[in-house]
Amino acid sequence: MNPVELIEKQRRIDAAIANASVAHMSNAKWRKLFNFLSSSGIGQIKWKFIHDDKIWWSYSPPSESELFADRIGDFVPCHGTPYREIEWIEFSVEHRESFLAQLSALGQFPIQQCGFGVRVIGYTLK
């Protein structure tokens, strides 16, 4: 991507984030969540980014070494994506009630239960 395209992409991302009615997650909350998911043995994750209509998949959550202060490191499908660009993630859990109780003890996370499993919401869009 050339510099003009990068600037335009960032402008669209910033506009989408500004148009969200609520931002639920901070960088620290995303890191805490990913560390918990990794230690809990969670497998596949569906990812939706604020700037993309496509749903992405990973075979596991990012590990602690892939989590930086403001972004995910070299991890498929993110490759340096700032946490602020994650619209939501979704994953399957075997013992949903037990898992949600443990997650609740860790902090307040915006959770939706869905067909695939559990969705953690980064933004509520207008």
C-alpha cells in the first residue's frame, strides 16, 4: 500500500471508530482477555475488524509474547493491528457457564452469547 492509500485507510478507520456509539474495550482489557483465552486453552477465534466486512479466523488466541502495549504483534490475521481496530472476537467454549464465571471474575467484558459460542464486543456501532 502506498502512503496515500495508508492515510486514506487510517482516515476510514478513525471515522468508523468515531461513529461508534460506545467503545467497550481498552488496550489493557484486550491484553487481559487474550492472556486469559490463551491460558484457558481456547482454540479457533473469529475476528471482525472495524475497517473490514470480512470475518477472519485464527487457530488460537495471540500468546503473551505477541501482545504489545497498543497492538497485536506478528500474529495471523492481525500483523501489527492496533487493539482499537477490533470490532469483536468470537470463540467456542465447552463449559460456557464456568468459563463466563471465570471471565467475570477477571473483569467486566461486553459479552454476547451466540451460536458459535461467546462474542466479546469492542464497539457498539450506531
